Amino acid sequence: LKAMTRDQQLSCNKKGVYRVFSNRGLLKGTVIANPKGFGFIALDAGGKDLRLSSRQMQLVFHGDKVKARLLNQRGDAEIVEVIESVKTLVGRLHIEKNIAYVVVDDRRIKHNIDIPKISKKYKDEQVVIVEIIESPTLDRLATGKIIEVLGNYMDEGLETDSSLYRHNIPVDFSKAALEQTIKIPKKVRAIDKKGRTDLTKLKLVTIDGDDSRDFDDAVYAEATNSGWKLFVAIADVSYYVGEGSALDIDAIDRGNSVYFPRRVVPMLPEKLSNGLCSLNPNVERLCMTCEMNIDSLGELVDYKFYPAVMHSHARLTYNKVSMILEDKDPQLIKKYSNVLENLNSLYGLYKTLKIARTKRGVMDFDRIESQILFNNQGKIDNIVARSRNDAHKLIEECMLIANQATAKFLADNDEDFLYRIHPKPTSDKIESTRKFLQALGLTLGGGLEPESKDFAKVLQDSKGRDDENIIKTVVLRTMKQAVYTPANEGHFGLAFDDYTHFTSPIRRYPDLLVHRAIYRVISKRKRKPSKKMLETGAHLSMTERRADDASRDVEQWLKCEYMRDKVGETFSG
């Protein structure tokens, strides 16, 4: 009986009653592990996830494809069969008196991997890739063999290599993509400018981080009698990356660039991402321009899109712009006097858009991000709070309204494209959060269907409280994830009825798709709705989450490394 239970021919409940497994009513899905030990099955057919107990999770790895049986109406399930198991994992090798095992470098996986035959060439504390030979059971570990050594635990950059492998993120470009890149010219040619509006005299500027190298967007604003005119010029990646080309195939596979504390894995080869597509200063660049009129209340009045050629008249940083606009730094004001009028107009527009944002009821979590600083030896020198000033918010508002204009433009022209939607939270989550807030003396308005502005008021009311961060976290967890889809549901968090991503085609594939849709409209080329668009949206939503998870894992690794020699110390928080 034990052998048949182990082989999943029988199941045994807590009372010791055995029953035969049947294939009727079995559900297929993918195992999603939780760091606390339990897990879920995301069903292939969709619908509510099934829950797996910690005991059931002893039989599988995160990512395994399984068949399972629903046990009760609560959604508890038991695994009947592992259809496809994870083949390789990354972890740290431990060798103790000729006994070797690998501790998997993923908090969601609680299994150690037994290495029954260990060569003397392997050393304790090495980070390795292990191939799974036998899956785990209730009474024994999974077994595996080492197929590659990534390095020693404390090697510089190992945390990034490990995360890239663990999350299955492509690093090397295909031979065909590299060959296509070689054929791309090094600069804008006369033939490339044909049919484009000349914006080279318009004093567009880029405003990015100190260490940024890929510049997607440039901005220019001027006051009008009724409000503001805003130009948002975006790198014209679609001109160089044709649909179905080798570069395009690699780009959609990656989905986006992935940013780590000391490394970037780009969506496009650097010749494009940091070169010909990047809006570098004082050189001609091709762009797709969104020209908008915005009234004195911060409302979008009208807009138009056209391909153009431009010059960036200054490569500015958030810190420099903040020092010019907020601190009135005389040296920087003198140095950038040629674009000062534009900066002042942008700042005035930002203040108008900020008022409209507040009126709209946008949730502002204003969460503090950390920045890891390294010394010349590649070791962590310090971890500090990443500052966020008005220059960051200025660019953010310009991008938001350009994205909104793009969604309206494509929707009005009945074009097939991916919206960036943020669905409303579920009624269960709303009710749970409302009860939590009531216990703290806070009220979530809006009845059964609160709007973004109702949550925004809670966040505003919680400012300055001792439990402010806890309240922010609970409200954030009430929200669903934003995703890409061809069906519009609006963006709950931003309080927009129409929203998409247009402003970052160098580092986000959905934006590249949107640029192609814009070209179809302005060139009057109609595209039939694609059945694959839903699948593409799901894939790109996945690659975005994959990149976020990989970056978060590396940041946590580095923070732990930084604190290793501080165990026992007391800090103020």
C-alpha cells in the first residue's frame, strides 16, 4: 500500500482510508509555490487556483505541470500525476563528510536535492546547476546530478547569473539577430528622413537617471493661450526592427529589458538600444512624435502622431533638473540656458497635470526604493534610499498623458493593439481591506465598488501615522496586477478609461507593437484583428513579471550579502 501510495496509484487520507485514483475529473495546471510552504495550481483552463497543502508540495517543484483532483469546495487539491517536472535548478552545494546535497536558490522551493555521486572536483559552497534525476516523494529527497558550476558563492556578479538562469531569461542574441544588427547603419541617412517632419530645431531634451544609457523619450513644452502644447518624441524602434525579423523574434522572446543593480540585459542589441535608437544628444535621431494640446485644467484636448527626425538639445538628469527648477542652481541654469525656457514650461505643465491627477483620484503609494552602491572592487559600499524629486514626477506625467493619448488615438481608429489595463479589485479583497481599515479607524468609501479616488483618500488619511506603511502595503495587496490585453478594462490605479504603453519601445516590446499600430493608422493600412493578440498579451505580461522577480531576487541577495557581517548589531529603523 505504501509503495502504491508513493507511486500515486492510491491516496490515503488522515484516517488511514485508501482509495484508487481515477483519471475522471482531473484538472491540469502549473504548480505555484509559496515561500511559506504551501502552494497553488494555476489551471490551464483558467478559473480560481487550487490550493496545495505543504504535504502535497513535498511531491513537486515550483513550475511543475501536474494533474490534480479537487478535494472539496474550498479548493483544496491533491496531486495525481506530475506530467512535466522542472528539469534543472540552481542552488548552493553543501558537502559534509562525503554527503552532498544542493540547497535550491529559490525561497519557494523547500526541497534539498540529494547528490548521490559527487566528484572530488566540486567544492563546498559552489553555486551549481543541478539536473533532477528523480522527483521527491513524501519519504525521500529528490536526487540529481551537477551539470554546471556557475561559480563560488561570493563571486562578483554571480547573483545576477544565477537569477537569469533561474528565471529562464534569454541573455545571448541569436546569430541571425546579430547578423541583422551588423547591417543596420551607424547613423541616420538622408533616405531615412524621407516623409518625416523636421523637429531638429525644436529644443527637445531627455531627462533620465545618472547612469541611464538608453534614452527612449524626449520632451518639449510651451505655454499657449488656453493651456499647454506638449511634444513627446519617442525613439522610432519600429523603423529598424521589422515585424517577423530576427531582431523582432529575439525581442518578443525577451519581452523587455531586465535591469539589475550592476547589469542590464537589453531587449535589443546595444548598437540599437544605446546607439542608433537611443535619443542621444546633438545627433539626428528618428522618432515617433505625439503632439498634444492640454487645457489649463490639465485635460487632454487633442493630439496627433507623426514620424519625425529630431535632435536632443541636452542630455539632462533628474538631479540636474531638480537643482535647476527647485534649487535654482546658478551654475546649472547658466550651463543649460539654451533649454531653460523649455524646462520652465515643462515644470508649469507638470504642476497643472499634478492638480488634474489629484482631482482624478490617482493612488499614490510613494514607496521608498533602495539603491545599492558599489565600490571599485565590486563590493557593496552602501545601501541608500533612492530619492524621487519633481523631475521624476514631471517626466512621469508627460509619459502618462502621452500613453493615454495613444490609447485614445488607436481606439478611435478601431486599431488592433494591446491595452495596459489594471482591473478593479475583487469584491472579496475589497471587503477584507474595508474591515482591516475599519479596525484602524479608517473608512473606505465607494460602497460595494470603490473607485481609485476612494483608495487614494485612505492613503492620504494615513499619512503621518505610525502604521502608514502597513496601510500602504494592505491597500497595495488589494490591487490586481496590471497586464497587457487587447480587451479594454481601463486602468484602475491611474483612473484612466483608456491606457496603453507607447513611450519605451527600446526596453518594452508592447510599446513596439503600439508603434506599429500607429504607423498602420497614419499610413491608412488596416490590419485584421489577430487571434494571437490575446496570447501575445499574456506572454508579455509574463515576461514583465519574470523581469521584476529576477531583479527583486538579486536585490534581496545583495542586501543579505551586505548584512552578513552585521549579525548581532542593533540599528535604528
